[in-house]
Amino acid sequence: MNSESAAERIDTTKPHPARRYDYWLGGKDNFPADRESADAVAEAFPTVRLAAVENRNFLRRVTRYLAAEAGIRQFLDIGAGLPTAGNVHEIAQGIAPESRIVYVDNDPIVLVHARTLLNSAPEGRTAYLDADLNDPERILNHPDLLATLDMKEPVALMLVAVMHFFTDDRQPYDLVRALCDALPPGSHLVMSHATNDHLDPEDLAATTEANKRSGVPFQLRSSAEFTKFFSGYELVPPGITAVMEWRPDEYRAQPRAEAVSMLGGVAQIS
Ligand SMILES: C[S@@+](CC[C@H](N)C(=O)[O-])C[C@H]1O[C@@H](n2cnc3c(N)ncnc32)[C@H](O)[C@@H]1O
């Protein structure tokens, strides 16, 4: 891992999803181009910060479920994002210290901050791959992945808030299928995704235009389109839901589904 060249690769003139998400979550690793892009989205969808927070809460609850209830000890988190409170290894190893986690992201700024993700419990192991989801073969055959995960044991593939950056022309369903096909029996697929389920045509047009203006390719999907990613797999109850309704921790006032507009689901692959 060469973090000096990663630092050189960081382009602060263009908005990047990882830094924009960091801004919505209240982080400091973002630049004016990211904030401008984030604000363009927020103009059409003012509750986008709430969506980011609820998405992150979903990721934490799912990781806890997988480690504590499903017995999963290996995680492949693609589109991991900048480290923030409650990264996958912290939660999983808090329950099962022997857990092994491979983080993947294609943004050089995430690589620069990856040290935090490599802070594994001594009983387990973590690795970070500077790699692109467009090339599943490279991820699956990467020596650092193969040194970290036992590909004969179940793996949780986490694609949390990442597939909406894949417009239909980039074969998102084929990419997810290629990754799942490579995983052993007992593996799980975890996904969350921005949805247009609650938008009337006028809001949909405004949001689509704002996403175009924001400079980051983005595609909202309906629950039917999202559910297609899981086709042939066994959904874990309660199935596909709004992210905050997926096994909520305890009773608390829930935001309205349209204010979050993020769907989540977990399935056992085979
Ligand atoms: C919105 S963030 C989500 C972070 C984390 N998964 C979460 O839900 O809290 C999306 C992440 O996906 C990464 N990403 C987008 N396209 C990618 C690609 N083609 N390959 C790898 N990572 C990608 C971005 O760099 C960013 O860090």
C-alpha cells in the first residue's frame, strides 16, 4: 500500500461519493467540490443527511446481526467509505474477535485513511484493497483478500449504499451476481440502496436533475428493481424494508420512509 501515491491521486476539484457522504455524516475529510455537490443533492432532497445516518445505522445493525445471530466470521465490505464510528471490524470483532474483514474502495482518500480500518483485534485480521467494484475478478483473486478470508467458509458481502452509483448501463446486476457466485455456501448478501419509491413525478424530475448537476453518476431504484438484486436468494426476515425498519434496535420514533428513501436487505446466498 503506497499512501504517498494515493495522496497524489486525490483530485479535490471533482466531487467524490466517499467525501460527500463524509460531509453528510458530519466528517471533515471533504473539499469544496464535494460540499457543493452534496448541497446540490440536498436542495432537491433536504433530508439526505438523515438518509446517510440511517444508512450507517443499518450497516451497524446488520453487522451485529451477522456476527451475533448468523455466526458469520468473514466480511467483504466493498465501497467501504471513509472510516467513521462503528466500522465493520469494530462491531464484528466486538462480538467475535476472530472475525476477518476485507475492506474495498476505489477512492484514494479512503486508502489514505485506511490505517484505521487495519486496526484489527489480534485474534482476527483486516485488510484493505484499493480496487474497483467494476473488476470483481481482481477483488476476488487479490492476494491480500486470499490471505485474509478463507473462501471455503461463509462470507458476508456488504454492498452498502454503493450500487446506486452504478447506472443500468454499467451492468449492476451482473456485477453483484459475479461476486455472489464466487462465495461459498452459507454466505450472505447485504445491500442498501437509494429509492424513488416515494417520489412523485415532479420530485423525481427535480432529484434526477440535482443528481446530474451534482457531478456523480447516480441511479435511484424502485423496491422491485432493488429486490431483483436478491433474486434466487433467501431473504432474511423481515425481507426488504426501509433501512431504519430492518431489525430496529428498540422502540424509538422512526423517521418517515420518504425522508430516508433508502432500502435495505440481507439474504443468504445458498
Ligand atoms: C455512500 S459511500 C458508503 C460507505 C459505506 N458503505 C456506508 O454505507 O456507510 C459509497 C462508497 O462507495 C465507494 N465506491 C463508489 N464506486 C465504487 C467502485 N466502483 N468501486 C469501489 N468503491 C466504490 C465510494 O468511494 C464510497 O466510499
